[in-house]
Amino acid sequence: MTAAPHEAEPALPGRALPDTQQGMRRRNLARVMHTVSAEGPLSRAAVASRIGLTRAAVSTLVDELVRSGLLEELGPERPGRVGRPGSALAVSARGPAGIGAEVGVDHLAVCAVDLRGEVRSRAVRYGSNRDGSAEPVVERLTALVRQVVAEAESEGLWAAGLAVAVPGLVARDGRTVVRAPNLDWQDADLGPLLPADLPLTVDNEANFGALAELWLGEDTPRDFLHVSAEIGIGAGVVFDGRLLRGTRGFAGELGHVPVRPDGPECPCGGRGCLEQYAGEKAVLRAAGVEPGEDRVGLLADRAAEGDEDVRRALREAGTALGIALTGAVNLLDPEIVVLGGALAGLAPWLLPSLRDELARRTAGPARPVSVSDLGPQGPLLGAAHSVVRAVLDDPAVVAERA
């Protein structure tokens, strides 16, 4: 079942629904879908009670959603209830699916998520994506997308859209990667390179990680700062259940906040950026660990075994993270800080020094720091769920196709 306790903007571009009878119908279809998604199985009467419409009105909406394949009837509700039993409604396990994709520095991943929030297909390809241009990387990604879409179709699903997470700055057009230093991409329009038959949105991986935490995290508040990392470090800022994007869509570039202005040069052009102290390469270098396929797992294993070089490198990375986060916390005043991405696997050794810095430098009480249960899967899941959320937010688009 898709967890939908928060009302947040869909990552896919959407249309504002007009304040007309047709617009009201579309909004009510969305209310029914969100209610059944979050709380189902439910009867028509239960849905009507929750959203404040008459049973007749809800029945008409439900019939439309059932015909379009978005809801399914499971049969009479369990016995023991007073009165005539209603038919239990659930979000369909067939029909639209969200296709999420992630471009990492050294991996590609694609998954299909159905309207119930279940991952139905997944494919991963490991290997460097530092090709100097987007074309060969996206060609490999497209092959994975086609594979996952075919597997989803074999289970009665169809792709409602494609959302791609990338480690870089993405323009507000939702398709152009303005700059991705760790991939060596600049002004790369992914639209013409990806399958033309799928509605597309591209966004920063940290933004998708934050949205995944908002939608899927356990007891996640509506105001938080989400930090994620692989080779680079990014952050997603969520306030009142909505992602803060900034004027150009570049908000959250935590990895390029300087923690030591006279420090080493960074690929972004600055000096002493956080990534130079807490990014994966920097930690491996400081720990004296040779890069391998499971670098985070290797660091975690050595830290657990008591390797003091690794533990010292992680303490120093936590200190640098704390310094950078202090500025963000003082400026934005989030309720909590959530550590996600690959960093989540190193939390036992990062958090003590990170929390010390926050406590020492933050104006007012230090903010709690929690660890995401989603870990490195956050950006990919956030991308796929953004497509699912777009369907739930405006199911009339699908209903009109049926």
C-alpha cells in the first residue's frame, strides 16, 4: 500500500485544476484515490465518511475509477459488521506504474512501482558513468528502462511516466542537467535521449531522496532537512510537506558549502567544499582504504572491526558534515535532520561528531538527527513514487485514457 499521509507537490509537472465542475470532479477523484491508497481496503461508505461526500457521489467516482483500472473491488467486507456488507475497495495491482531511474557515478538503476507502492521490477548496471557526455550513459539507461517496462507489462502494468534522479543541478524544465561535476556533464538535455513515449521528469537525486523520506519514511515530520550521499553530497529541504527548490531549482547543494575556505579545490570550482572532507572519495582517502565495489560496506566493516584509521576518517567526516549542516539548520530551522543515502550505513561512526558540532554551533536547542530506513534506495524509490503520486493526484488523466 502506498503511504500517503502527506500532501506534497508531485515531482512530475502537473496542471492546476480549474475551479469548475470538471475541476471539482478531478479533485474528488484524487481524494478517493488518496484515501483508498492510504487506508484501504475500504467500502464506498467508508470512503464517503472520510472525505465528506455522499455515498451516491462517491459511488459514481468509484465506478469511474474501477472502470479505468485504478481501483478494484475485493468482494464483500469481512462478516460481523452491522448492516448490509459493502464491497471492499483497494488500489489496483495492475494498470499504471511509475518508472524510476537513477544515474549514479558508478551505477545505473531502474525500477517499476505499482499504485500500491510495491516494487514490481528492478534492474541495476554497475560501471563508471564518467563518459564525459550524457549520450552513452543515457543509452545504457534506456536499455534498462526498456527491460523494466517489458517486465512490468508482463504483469499487467503499463508505464505512466519516467522520473530520473541525477547527481547534479537540474533546471526547472525538469529535463536539463545544468551541471553534474562528478559525471562531467554540463547543459545536457536528457529529453531527446530518453524514450519519447514516456512522460519525463528529471530531478536532483537528493530531492527524490527527500520526497521518498516524506512519502515512505516512518513518522517523518513535514519539516526536515534530508542529507544523502554517494560520491557527492546533496540535501533536500522539505517545509510544510513541500520540497524547497529555489529560484532556479538548485536548492540543497550542501556538498558545495565550504567548510574550510582555504581547503583543496573542488570540481565545482570552489575550495574546501564539504565533499572534499565528507564525500566518499575523501573518506576512503583519509581512511587509507582502496576503492572497491562495495565501498560503504567495506568502510562499515572495518569501522566495526575497530580499524582506527577508518574510525578517525569517519569522525572527521562527521565533523565536516556538522559544520556544513549548522549553517543550514540555523538558516532554515528544520524540525529534524535525516541522514540518508550511503551515509546511512555509516551513521554509527558519523553521528557522534556530527551531533557534537550541531550542539556546539546551533543557535538554540540542537536539532535531532535521525537515520533513514531507505538508505541508498531513497532516490530511486522517490523517483518511481513521484510518478505514482502524479497518478494519485490526478487520476482523471488515466480515467480519460480508459
